[in-house]
Amino acid sequence: MPPLAIADLTLAIGTSTGSVRQRNEDRVAVAQISGANGENYFVALACDGVGGSEMGDVAASMAIAVFLDELVHTRLKHPLATLLPRLIRRVDDRVRDALQGKGATTISVLIAAGEGEIAATNVGDSRIYAWIPLKDKLIQISRDDTMENELSDLALKDPSALRFRGLGGSLSQAIGESGRTRDELRIKLLDSEYFSDGVVLATDGAWKGAEDGFNAVLKKAPTSTAAVSRALSLATWSGGFDNASIIVIEKVKEAIANIPKFPVGTLKVNVWLGNTKVVLSGVDSITNVKPPEDERPIMKSDIRKALRKKYVRSSKAEPKTPEQLNFKIADDSAPTRKKEARAKIEISIDSDQSQDTES
């Protein structure tokens, strides 16, 4: 897809299948959330389904859906330094329970609250960078969860044995992997002082083919849209060996300032998935706020159903060799019960990459 620019949030999103892979197992999303705890959030997520696993693409889709699902229904106002690790561990549990080791994914996330609080972390090798356009500043602030980096923390400093056995760059941990519990997942929060300007979230396919070139084009990019376009073009010119996805935010503070503010008791989810915008709105059933006649409380299943309208396997597609997932927008919501208003769901496809048109 061409880069999607969201002017109000000073950001751009882009993803590419590449030249070699048969399907795109990356998932990127940005969202505005009005939660059950009365707080308003901005979220940017990048997930990369682990290659070689049977359902890496499904794991990446689930990770985004579950993260937003848990966030909108969080009832206590935790500091983000407490809330973010809890959300990541819940995502890890639910992906593992659902897929039983058949799929795993990386996750990199930036979350900000309406009052200006920011937190970020990563699991896997999808990176987070601090970025200032046109000022030659691009700093990797996340740490790749790879076997080489694990060895660097030990007395064994030479990673050549890993490369000899074909394990160079292999992940040391990922979301949803089997053989461990959520409590064994190592989560490190990134220093929030790096988020005073711009931020980049990128899957490994965006930077691994030509890392020096990736750093150079991002440092010289004047805008978020230019940064996304140049990074994906470079990934293709470098061979397109992997899926490549990137989110570039020019001004994090402006993205936070533009989080819609809704009355307490109102639940709202605006999420951009590629070039599709999904809107969910409703009223929290536990509050005393009287819902409008055309709205009801957002249930957890509503978010999953709405996101499946973007990422759902097509039953009409002919099987391919190798098997390829084909995605389409499909209506799989349950029948509406009598005397019960459904949550308001709106889907829009942006016809212009520089405009956000909701229908």
C-alpha cells in the first residue's frame, strides 16, 4: 500500500509484502482510545509474525486486537509504567492460549495518555527509534531480543557459533511462544525522555536489508510521509527479502494533544489498520450514563469482530501453492437481537493517501 498520512496525528503508516514472501505477516496500527477508566489514550503498534511459524500472521493480528481490547476495558487508572507491562503479558497469554504454539509475533508499542504521560516497549526485533526530521537524528532506543544480544550479557562474547549454525539474528523471545509462562517474558520500558519529538516503529524487514541506508534516509526525510515512502522503497531496492512495515510520527506531543476527549462512561475506539479506519463507539454499562438509543456498551467481542473486517481469511479464494492468506473486508458480526441496539461501527477506505475520509 502507498503511505497513509494522518495529518491531525502528524504521522504516516506503510507496509509492503516485499519481493520474496507470498503473504504479509506484518501488522501495524495506530489508535485513539477512550477507555472504561475515563482516560484517553493514543497507541502505535507494530507486530511482525515470526517467520517459520504456521500462523505468524494470525498471531500478529491477534496481538493488536487483544491489546486494544484489553486497553479499552481497563477500569483502573494505572500509571503507564504499570499498565503497559500488564497489557503485554495479557496479550502474550491470550495469543499463546489461542494458537497453542502454532504462531508467535514480535510487538513494539508506544502508548500515551491524554495528560501527556508516555511509555514504550518492545518484545522481539521490531524496533523503536527516536527521530527528528531534517536534524540528522535517528537513535535506536529499543533493544533487539536476539540470541546475539543475550550472549553479550554473558561471559561468552563471540556470536560466531550462532551464525555458523544458522541462528544469527534468531529471536530470544516473542509474544505467544510456547514453553514458558507470561511471567517469564522480559519487558523493559524505554526511557520516555526520548519521546519529546518524533518516533519511528519499524519491523525488521524495513531496516535489516540495508541498515545504514535506512538510517540515512530517515535522518534526511523532511516529513513522516517521506520517511515511510523512502524506507519502504529502500527495502524493496535492497531485495525485498522480508515484509516491511513502518509507522513514523513527527510530533508525539501533537498526536497526544489531538486525542479526542469524551465524557466519562463513553467508550470509543478509532483505529487505522493500513488504509482502513475502524470506529467503535458505545457506553460503559457499569456507569450511570444513559446511552443514546443507537448505542450500547462495547463488548470485548465487538473489537475482535470489527478488526476481523480488515484481517479475515477469504472463504472464496482459490487455494494457492504455497498457501497464501487472502484478506478482505467481510461482515461476520452476529445477528442483531431484538430490542438491543448494536455498537456503532464505521468502516472507511481512504481513497487518497493524504486524506482521512470516514464514511
